[in-house]
Amino acid sequence: MGNLVWHDLGRFISITASVYAVWASFFGLYYRKFFWDFVGGTLRDPGGIQPAPGAAVFITLIVKAPIIQILAMILGMMIVALEYSLPLVKGLAIYRSFVVRIVLLFFQSFLCILYYQIISKIPASYESGIESGSLFYFPSTVNIHSELGVDFEIRLCPALQKKPKLPTPHFDDSTISKSLGNFDPFAPPHDPGLLVGELTSEEISGQYVVLMNKYSVVPRHFLLITKEYQSQTSPLMPDDLLQAYALLVAGKKAGKHMFAFYNCGDLSGASQPHKHLQFIEVEDEGPPIEVLARSISLPSPGKPFSIERLPWANHVFRFPSNLRSSPIDQREHILADAFISLLDLGISTVRHDPSYPAGLPSYNVILTLEHMHLIPRRFENHTLESTGDDLSVNSMGFAGMLLVKSERELEAVKTEGLGKILRSVALQSVHDIQVAGVTKDIDGEPTSML
């Protein structure tokens, strides 16, 4: 009786696997990709992974002519016919042969592995980082708080109370490069449990490393880091923007909704002085603030605008709808011009605040497939009125995703209001003056805008 049960179980597993193989073969006819193309391949934008020359035979049999997919489909149908006991095969010797079944299943698995679709190394790197102990994940719960037309996500993570509080990094370029030494967590050699890979491209001169975030509150939170040290006070360069946007496009193609953000300067909420952008997966297409950005009707496309409903200075640029499919030189031009125009507005906003501290301005940048946001910063922390606790705010807060460490902080934030909290660490909007065409710096000199 036991042998019969195991025999039927094996038969059903074989049928299920073969039906899936047939379905996957049909899928592979439309989405042709050699699974191992990343071994020795080159990352290009546009184009993605370009396989190494040694993979040419597989590219021919999988991508150019789907021979492998067709063979896998035929094998799958044969196994289903064999296991489902079609009358035609019941009288054949192969019907009673276990060896034939083993051989067919082996080749079916081998063929299917060749063209299986690779989505991303991020999920695997995230899981391996946790298993190796290199990555620490802190579970959290999300509380929705509606205000200003935004469904803010306040993420409660009590475990962060046990995380050691690191001092705010000092961003003085004259001392950082000399003093960092081995204290730069983004310098090589990289922790294998956090390293996703290096990004090189024939079209983009900058070199980057992708690392998983060591202390992760949101699953699969990863970082795009300059391979050579650059300061977190430096503005985003065209290569930075191109690589970041390319990752967002790749995520979209893989069915993942992501956005990127950059904390620039002492007052931005940045935690490390080595230049890095961060990437977060979200359920919807972009962070909560995108709902408001999309709702704005623009009389003059191609120019920065402000979300006037928000009580803090914010500058936004809407990308052309075809940006993700544009040639790389055109994409670079649009991204760079968008950032420069927003940065000009941000600096102009800072100049309208006579009490702004001397030195380089701080700001947050939020990048989605549709928009680029820039928010000038005045303070890093907000002191909660009811508790006296300092609440650190970075780009995530202005994206509509704030992090708190206790129920007490959560209630204090809800009571005080996100609008008031975010306004207290940002600046007063002067966008109406700026879009008039000419404004004045604090020294009285006229400055052309836009």
C-alpha cells in the first residue's frame, strides 16, 4: 500500500512539473532569454545584460531560434502522455520503464533551466545576506495617516530602539578623504553577504557598486554607490542619474515598482559620507507623494513645478512619457537638465532664508519613473512637542514614508501632523516669486530663474 501511495505521488509530481514545463515553454517563446547570460556578460544601457561571446550557441538556440523551448515543450507533452496513461502508450515498453522517466525528466529540467527568466539578483542577495548574518532585517508595521491629500505611511519599528545611534557624519570634504580610511563601510573589500555586483557600462563612464542595505526596515532595500569615493555633499552627476533611472526601468520591466532617493548634505538625514543613492520597493507605482505629483495639470510641460498643497518648499520636474525608452544621450540630457533646474530653484529657496547656516545647502532628491523631486532642507531633526524626542527625517519622509521607533512616537506624530513636522525641517516655499522670472537674492542682487 505504501509503495502505491509513493508511486502515485511521484506520478502527480511528474505530471505537475511537465505541465508547468509546457506552459513555461510557451512563455519562453515570447520572452526569450538565456538564463546564464550574466556570467561574463556586460551591463549596457540601453540593452541590459549583453552575454559573453562564449554564450553565442545558447543565444542562437534560445533567442534567435527557440529550439530549446520547443524541445522542452515536446518533452513535457511526452511525459504528460506517459504519466497520464494515454491508451496509445499503455501497450508500449516505455510505459513500464522507470529509466525512461528519469532520463526524460532530467533532460526536461536541463532544458528549462537554460531559458528560465532571471528577474534580478536583488531578492537572492537579500535572502543570502540575512542567512549569512551580514544583513539585519527589522520587522515593522505600516500605519496609514491621511493628510494634505497624501496617504502617509508611518512605519513603526520598535526594534530600531536597540540599534546603536550613529553620529551624524561630518561632510567636510577636506577631512573626509584623509580620515575615512577603513571606516568607510562602502569601501572595498565589500562584504560578500551584502554585495550584489558592480555596474559597468560602455555608455556610462561612471563605475558603481550595488550593495544591500545592512540595516533593512523595508525588504530588498539596496544602495547604488560610487566605486571611487565621492562626497555625499556633491550634486548628482549625469552618470548617477542615468544609472539610477536605468535601475528603475529594469525594475519596472521585472514587474517591480521602485523609487530612488538621495540625501545630500549635513541636514538631509544622510547617514554616510560616501556618495550613495538608495532604492526602495513599493506596492504602487511610486511613493505616496506621487499621487499628488500626478494630479498636477501642467500648462507648460518641460518646466519645474511645485505642489502648492504642501506647506514646505518643493520643486518637481515631470519627465516625458517616453523617457524610459529614449536613447541614452537624450535621456542623459533630460535627466541632467531636470536636476540642474531643480537644484537652481532649491538654492534660490535657500537664499531667501537669511538665517540659513553658512556652507553647502542640504536637500533631498526623490526619483521615480515619472518625476524628480527636490526638497531643500533647513534642519535634520524635528523635536516632537509632546515627547521631546528628536525625529530624524530624510528623503523617505518627504516621499510620504516616515519611520518611528515606538508607539509613543507614532501617536505624537499623528497628533502633531506630518505637514507641521516636515515643514519644520524644510523651508518656506517661494515658488510663486521664482516662477515670476526674476527674483532677488538676500543681498538684493537680481537673479534670473527658470
